[in-house]
Amino acid sequence: MDTKIKIGIIGTGFARKTQIPAFREIPEAKIVSIASGHLENAESAADDFNIGHFTVDWRETVDREDVDLVCITTPPDTHFEMAMRAIERGKHVLCEKPMAMNSAEAAEMTKFAAEKGVLALIDHELRFVNGRRKAYELLRDGKIGQVRSAKYFFSNASRGNPGLPWNWWSDEKSGGGALGAIGSHVVDSFRWFLGTEISGVYCRLKTNVPERLDRRTGKIREVTSDDEVLMILDFEDSELVENATGLVSLSMVEAGNYRNAVEFFGSKGALRIEDQGEIFFADIRENEWKKIDVERGEVFEGMQETGWSLGFINFSREIIDAIVSGEKFVKNAATFEDGLQVQKILDAARESNNSTPIDVRLSR
């Protein structure tokens, strides 16, 4: 009798580069179905990874009796319908971030998952990067004292080329944009690391590449999503945090070295955690960063050398262990409730962006 945890995958982008290679290395797991909006993508992934069933209709994957866990790796505007159907069928769910299009959808998803008693998680895999888990403990051990401020920097040029075609990422109504894609990770990281909530948000969103070619129509289309995010945050006080603020700079159009780093500054010193979990510490009495040793881990064949891959390898193992054990909880994982709280901050950020800034020219 096959007692493996059966997995159904919806989406062939991120899943193909990260989730599928990680799950297929777990002896107790088996991917039995993959769905994509483009049948050729589903068939190609099924062939490459020896997956027995592929389809253009994601409902076929969700409705299969042998699927225990549904992984949703599609644009955000599809998450609500897919997750609600999976939960209704009694499936465990791993949903990509951002959780939904707004907090109203996220709240309904959270409530339904709790009623059905399924394991419902958001794929904030960065929580499981070895260096981040080490930094989490260092913060709680008082390594830098009370946290006074936090900073997050993300930059690459993946959307900087104006020759890239228009797709869902260019469309605000599909959930595209840097705020949802990266800002959701930032908000979740701050909440998890600091054990507190964000109480205030000031945000400015920017679109640096305003138009792109839609290859389906051959016409130029307006880009309605953001490719750059600037935020200032206020944090509620907690055991780790006192009167702290946050600074966030995210860009998908900046040339130069890829960067994904979070920094915490406290009464005794500071911690910096970089993309693959590298940790640096600075004592408040000194003016230099010193590296703290931590085991990075290795990625599997077909995966990119990034923190996302390293984190998901650890995360996937713990998801399967939980399901095998009958648990509805994975320690340190982001739950649907966490996803809801993140969604509330994203909604507030968009509302802030729509407010009118003070025009200093009036006082000249």
C-alpha cells in the first residue's frame, strides 16, 4: 500500500524551480498531479519530473481523491477560489503569497480553513533559511538588546528591461507588483522576527516602466502594477521591541548586485541577515560587522542558489512531517492567520499610497 503524502501542484513557474525539486527529494512525499493554465507547461513539467497526471484545469488536480496537499503557485487573483475549493474538499493547502487580493478574501479563507480543520499555510519559506532561524534565536537571546529599528532592502533588475512583455505581473488587478510579491515577505519577516505587529504604515509605490508590449495582441499596454516600493513602518512594543520603526526599500528595476537583506538595530548592537542566511553582528561599541558562522545548506538539482530555495527545502520537509504525524501546525510556519495579518498591512500600504503627500512648494 502506498502511504506517501500525495501532492497536487497548481502552477508551473515557481513550483517548477523550487517546490517540485524539494518535494521530490522527500521519501514520504509524491507529486501526483500538476495543473497549469497552459497545457504545454503542465505536460512539460509532468514529463520532466515523472508526474503521472497533468491538466489545464486546476479543479481536476484539487478534486483528485488521492491528493492530500494542494500547492497553489499561481497569480494572487486566483488564490481565493483555488484555496476555498481545496479546503472545501478537505485538502491541506500551501498557498503562495500574497495570500489574496485583499484582507476580506484572506479573512474568509482563514475562517473556512479553521472550520474544516486542515493544515493551511502561506509559503513564507524565508522563515526556514538556516541563518534566519539562527538570527531569530539570537534576537531572543538578547544579542542586540531591545530592538529600536529595522530595515529591509531588496533590489534586482528583473523588471528593469522595458523589452520584457506585458503579463500578469504588470497588472494590478491580477495581483502583480513588488508590494505583493516582495512586500508580503518583508511584512511577514518583521512580524516573525520581532514577535509583534505593525501599527502604522506610510507607503509610496512607483511604476518605473509604465508600458509594455502585450504579445497576445501586438499592442502596447499600460503597466498598472508597481515595480518599486518605499515604506516607513511603526511597530507595536513587545518583549523584543521598544518604540521601534522600520524602513523598507524594494525595487525590481535596480541594476547592480542582487540584494535581499534585513537588518535590526538594538540597544546593544545590530544584526544583518543576507539572502542565503549569512549573518553579521556589530557591537554598539564598535564600527564593524563581524560574520557569525552558520551552516548554509545545499540546494537540489534544478534549484537556484537562493534563500528561497534553501528555505523551501527545510520548509517542505517540515510540512510533510506534520501531515504524516496528523498535525495541523508547523512550528515557525506562516499560517493563514499570519497571511491575513500581512494582507491587512498590504491593504494599508495601498491606502497610504493613495493619500495626497504634502506639497512643500506651497510654502516657498
